[in-house]
Amino acid sequence: MTTRFRFLPTVALLGALAAPACASGAVVYRSEPPRGYGVEAERIAHDNGFRDGRDAGEKDARKGRSFSMERHDDWRDADDGYRRNFGDKEFYRREFREGFRAGYSEAYNRFAHRR
């Protein structure tokens, strides 16, 4: 008779895992990549953003423009290099902007002092 109840905790756990995490349908924002997204796509997004930001920052500094990432389409769109198989586009866009911010700041500060 005890063998019949031996699997009850396992069945209860599986039932809890199968239940929806958020029944209200609310959007949950994450600070880490969604499951299965992959570190490779995160690195690509950051690198693409850094490269675009570096080019934009250097151009702005050489032309004597003020420091402003928001004026650039690449910053606003933040999807350069995105591919569907990367997964969540919003995560890609956040990571792209982090890279853009780093590249823009580095290049702008380096070239603004040379004028």
C-alpha cells in the first residue's frame, strides 16, 4: 500500500511545473536572456551595437556635434544584425543599445579631445 503513495510527491511537483507561471497574461520583463536564447546571440547584439556606436561617436566628435546617441537611427532601431533565430527581439535591442552606448562613449571621448 505504501508503494502507491510513493510517487505522489513527484506527480504533484510535475503538476505544479506544468501550470502556467502567470495566469493573468501580464508581460514579464527579464534582465537575462530567455531560455534557449544563447550567449552567442547576446554577444553578437553587443558587438554590433558597439561597432555602430563607435562609428557614430567618432563621426559626431570629428564634426564637433554634441554628445547624443539618440539622434542616430541605429540607436533608435537597435536591430542591426538581428536574425529571427536569435529569439526575443526586445532582448537583442537592449543588448545592442548597451553595446552602442559603450562604443559611442569611448569613440566620442577619444576623438572630441583631438579637435
